[in-house]
Amino acid sequence: MPRYLGEVTTRAPVAPTLALAATPRINTISAPLVDPETAADLLAGRRVVALTGAGLSTDSGIPDYRGPDSPPRSPMTYDEFASGPVAQQRYWARSHLGWQRMGRAVPNDGHRAMARLEDASVIHTLITQNVDGLHQQAGSRAVIDLHGRIDEVFCLRCQTISSRTELHTRLTNLNPEFGDGASVTTAPDGDVDFEDTAAFRLAPCTDCAGPLKPHVVFFGENVPRHRVDLAFAAVDGSDALLVAGSSLTVMSGLRFVRHAARAGAAIVIVNRGITRGDPLATCRVDAGCSQTLSALVDRLT
């Protein structure tokens, strides 16, 4: 099997018995499209690490950034948030309304399938780019929350971590009628599209009165080094990588696919539409995560 030796390459590692499938990228080769049963057979008997993205949570009512039907969005960057109270007021006002929806999201069949694959010792570690905590709610235990958790709050001054639920109660008390009757659309990062935020009152840290930030990695912010190291170690301890619901557009997730490809690991990608990792995959399934992962459970457990 050809091994990936550098950056993006025209020589993708593909199973020799599978035909190549066309991809809209120039000068690349995409992995073959297969059915879930074929993907399961490739994973059978291997030590698997999983990498999940926003596409896994769409069936729980949480939209994604880059799915086939996702409108373009420009989320707030870390530098913008850290610039001062005006940006923080805008963020927390919109996030406060969004939390009323995201906080009620429940795991879907895809989350439950991942938990069952862990229970069956098929998956040994799950790396998720999602911040919704739904993998843990579904029963997964060996989870690396690469981008943090939206149900936690971080103080930029004293670095205390506290509960988002407690903050939500405080913000509701400070802004009892905020957003009442407004028609809003939930965004992938847990906020909503809402512009009338000037009257929103912020709640500071209860320990030091410093500014609070959701305990997630913003665009333009680095993933904590220890989480990255844990994720690379999980990939190193595997001989197969299962990607589910990620377009791999940002390097945060793509680097693990490249790392697995360099090591010669089998790579299975489950996603609706193309991904940046397609040229490196052994095979891919162009279908929804819930149905595909449930089929993997049926085949592998």
C-alpha cells in the first residue's frame, strides 16, 4: 500500500482491491467510495481511534459550519473577544440565547454508536472537535475534547473554570426579558444570529470579577498543547483512524489524518461531501453519520 510521506500528495494510500473515485480537487487522488459494510471490514481487528466533527451532531439539532447546506459564517475570533467589553457583550448576549437551545440538545444515534464501539473495544480513544459534550452524554468515556467544552466557563484573569449552567442562571437574572419573542437561528458554535445586544448586562467571575469566556477554543486561538499531545499519542497507539462528520478544513483535525497516513494506518472517512483528508484516506463513505456508524456497530459488535 502506498504510504503518505509528505504534505498533500498525489499518491494516496488506497486499498489495492478498491477502485479510485474522482474528486473535484485538481492534481489529487481521492479514496474510493464504499458502503458501510466494506468500511467496517477494513476496521475489523484493528485498534481504532476516532476523530469526530460537527457533522456528527447535526442530527441532534446543532448545525455545522461546512456541511453541504450550511450558509457561510464568520464566528468571533479570540482576538476580537479579548479586545474588550463591547465584543464580550455581543458574544455573551448571542450565546446566552443560543445556550437555551444547545443546552437542551441530546445525543443522537451516531453518538450512541460511538459509545457502543468503545464498549465493544473497537474504538479505544475518541478525539472530538465538537464542544457540545454529547459523546459523554451518550456514554463514551475515553474522550479528548480537543476544542474544549461549551458547558464550562473560563476566567481570563484568574483562570478559574466554572459551570455554564450557573452562569446562565446569573445572566438570566441580570437580563430577565432579553430576547423575548425574538426569532433567531442557532449557529454551530452555540450562539444565535441576533444584533440587538447593546443593553445586555455581563456577569463577571465570582472569584476575581474578571471577564469570562466559554471554555472552548476560538478561531485564532491555539488548542492547549497537552490536548494535542494526548491526541497524537492516541493516533500513535492505533493502526486505524475513523473520521466521522468532519470536513477536515482546519489543520486542527487534518493534522491527525496526516499523522496517521504517515504511519501507514488505515483511514476511513464518513462524511457528507468531500473533505481535505480524502486524498489520504483508505476509503470513504459519503453518507450521514448516524446511519453509517449504526451500520458499523451492527457489523463489528
